[in-house]
Amino acid sequence: MQLTFHVQGGDFTRAGDASSQVKKTLKLLNIAPAITKRVVVALYEAEVNIVAHAYRGVITVDIDPVRIVLRLEDEGPGIPDIEQAMQRGFSTASPEVREMGFGAGMGLPNILENADRFHIDSVVGKGTTLSISVNLQA
Amino acid sequence: MEQQTFHHALKIRHDVCTGCSHCMKVCPTEALRVYGGKALLYPVWCIDCGECHRVCPARAIVVEDDDCKDIFNYKHRILLIPSVFIGQFGASLSRQEIIGVLLNLGFTDVREAEHGVDFLIDEINRYIQTHEKPVISSFCPAVTRLIQIRFPALVDHVMRLKQPLEVTTEYFRQWYARQGACPGDVGIFYLTPCAAKIASVKAPVGDYASPIDGVINMHYMYNRVLQEFQQRGKDVPPTRYETQVSARGMAWSLTGGEVRHIDGKGLAIDGIENVVEFLERLENDEIAGVDYLELRACDESCPGGILTPYNRFLAAECIRRNADAQAASNGMAGDYQKHLAGAIDVGKIRPRSMVKYDLDITKAIRKMEKARELKSVLPGVDCGACGAPSCEALAEDIVRGQAAIEHCIFIQTRCGKRGLLPQEQAIKIMEKIWGKEKTGEEEPVS
């Protein structure tokens, strides 16, 4: 089963809509709460990244009985140094964004922590693609 | 393992129900449908919040309480009254007059349910030191049940301590034993402002048995007290009873009554819709830095309970005024500590998640895909004419085999236009859902 969401850069009031929808879906499927939580946390962080940094993005969520695969493709500035971006506390967020409670530099590390598989691709000046996978069985 | 035994205090009287669907539209767990012209309840999804009872114009939803005559099975008949009960009478009757009448109705002793609050405050503050934050208060049984059903991931946040009513009951049970009363002779009854408290006595959440012997409906007792006072007011001597509850205890059941005394950052939220909205955010991990959550299903908390006849705002004001006249502490915390310490854990609270599709994940995904397809065909109007609360609920019912797509009045119209559904058949469908009375009389038999 596949769900698709469109995310608009800069629209913080709607950041979290996709993760809310996905959470609702996983609950209806009786996915274990601990797994749902990992998916939702990872997706929320990734969704906020698009809102905070990119111009727009598309999220696709594939659910099968074995795993949940999240793919987030954005059009945006891209990440020049992925290794640096993966470090806890590293942030390029503006003071305004931090003021709103975002941009603490925990996004990517948090995604990595909650994912069973994680892949990041970025082209400076074009955009970033994240692929996150969470297994349903331990 | 999920809990399988529930007790529901709310019952639908099908002889009175007109199938108007008001209840169906307000149920926070979508546990109600209309079929055969009557409201039907999926009992496993019901949390006893009573929203349906509140909106039923036919008064077809009733609260099943204990028969007041049951009290005479006991030699010592103790009634525990919450401060909300005193608040029902505004300034018209004093606590002494009210308790005087209650004693005249057959109770041998009347005590206040919030007697143990001071002790509990110390215990809660100790509890939140060592448990995952935010700790969610278990005071409101409808909220605890809501979390079990709709927010299973948050179940471990629910505070595993007994509530004032239970702590007070156990204290007085022991107190009677110390006075030499035979345990079987002591009957402790609670006067409840809501249905959820009845459910929590009959089927407590956790691994313990409720210490309360019976529950009496506040609406009923309010009428009895007023009636008794009208008829024999002057003959009933007021008691000399002085309250044994502190200011903190007396205001405990009001919105904000708990958080005010909790160390750390606390939030008080009342009204089931507000609670659901907040829990959604909490479940998404969007809420940080909160230590304690006081969540109450009713607007204005217990004064807004479905069995409270008096206006909730006036009742709350009256209770607050009564509380302000009391000392901050009733000096009982030490005694409670001595007798009840270590006996107030409720044990494990388990989720009671709703199986909307299937327990088997492969089947569940297939059914959900089917429901999504159906939903895209349904109008999204959520009119309820199909007997389900929303288009989404109808789609779910269809894949579970509990409804058909022709139940949708828009689909009927669409099919009718194309000549796919004869009008007589459409009428029959609507009659099956809403009963024959609402679709007009049957054609006279010639």
C-alpha cells in the first residue's frame, strides 16, 4: 500500500501533517506502538527538514507486511557536507527557525536512530532524497 | 495480551431509542451506528465517557447503577460523597443539611470521597520523580479508557496509582475494622457524577479489585435529597458534621485541581475533544517538557459529569468557594501513610486497541486498501445517512462485512440515475437502516 504527501517549504504550521496521517494509518493496522513511534518520529523529523530547508517535497510511504519504507524527495539547496549534517547538534537553521522550536540539529541523527535502514542522497542546488526503512518484525 | 473484560455503565434502551443518530455523531471512538431504526453500540470501543447520554433527546441512553436497596445488605452503610455533590445545591442547602438528609435515607455514615487527597498528593509527587514524563493522571476513568483504545502507545504514561475515591474507601474500610466491625458488615457506596466512575468500580483498569461495594447515581440521589427536604425538611435535623477534607481535596475534581499541587510543569485539559487533540500531539512526540497531565473528559471536569443536574459553571464556583474556606491540609496524610503505604499501585495498565481491520497484518493491509478505494468513491460529506458516523467509518464497516456501499445515499442516487438501483430497492435499504417510521408508512395492502 502506498501513501503520497506533498510538502510545501516554509509552511511550519502544516509540518507534521504527513506524519500524523501515517500514524493514524499504522494505528489502524494495529502495528506495534513502539514501531509506529519510530516511524512517526523519523518521518516527522524528515518532514520538518523539507519545510525548514527545501522549496517543496514529495513523501511516499510504502507499507507491506515486512517493512515500512519512507521516501522523501525534495527540491532545495541540497546538503554540501552530509557527514557534518549527520552530527548531533549541527544546524544551519536561522535564529527565527530555532525560536519556533525547530533546528536544534537533532533531525538527521534522530532519523538514523529510529531507522533500520537509512540512505541519504543530496545534490547541491538541486535537492535531497532520504530513504528510511523500518522493519515490522524485530 | 489485551484486556477482554469490560463493564459498561451506559445502556441503550431500544424501546425508547428513536434512532435519531445524535449519539453516533458525538462518540469520540466512533463506537455507535444506527441500524433497524435504533442506535447500536460496539461495546469493545466504548469508553463510558457519556457524550452520547448528554446529547440523546429521547433519553434512551441510561446509566446502569446499583439499586439503592442494596445498601441494606450491610449493617454499616457508608456513603462516600464527592465535593461535586455538595456543589449541586449551590447556596440552597448546607453540607450539614444535605448529610442530615442522606443519613435519614438509610445510610449509617456519610464520608467525603476526597478525604485521602492530601496523602495522594505526596504519593503523586514521589511517583513523577521516577516515571517517564509526562505522567498522565488516571483520575478520569473515561480518559484512561480513551488512552487504552485510541492511544495505546501512551498507556505506559498513565499513572499507576489508585485514585482518591479508592484510597479513601480503603482507609475507611480499615478504620471500621479497627473499630471492631466485621468486614462483611461494612458496605461502602459511592455517589457518582458520571458513568465512567461506575465502569471503573465494576471493571477497574489494572490488576486489582475495586474496594467499593456499590455505586449510586448522583442524579437519583439529588432528587431524593430535594424531595426529602421538601417533604420533611424541618423534621430532619442537620448533622453537626464538619468537613474532614482539605482545600486541596475539595477542589481536586475541578479543572486544575490536580496540577496546582504537582511539582513541575503541569497542564490541565478538560473536554473530551480537547483531550483527544492534545493526546494526538503527545503521541507524535510534539510535546516536550511537561511533567504532569491532568486530563478530564467532561468540560469543567466533574461538575460537568453527565449525572450532575446543576449548571457546571455554578457548581464549580460553589465548590471552589467551599474549598477556599478550608485549611490547605486536613492533617490526615500521615495516618494514610501509616495504613496504606505500598498498597496504592494499580498494577499494569494494558492497551485495548481497536481492531479496525484485522489482527493479521497482511489481511489488515489488504482490507485497508479496499477501504481507501471505497472512501475515494464515497462523497466525504459525513452526513450519517448510512447509519455510520463518517464516510471513513462506513468504508471500514463495509470491509468488515458490517455494511454495504448501497447504504450511502449518494451512491444510491448515482446508481438510481444510471438505472442500476430501482427506487423500491433504495427505499428498502433506507428502511433497514432507519426503520419504517422515518421513511413513511407502508403502502396499504390492497
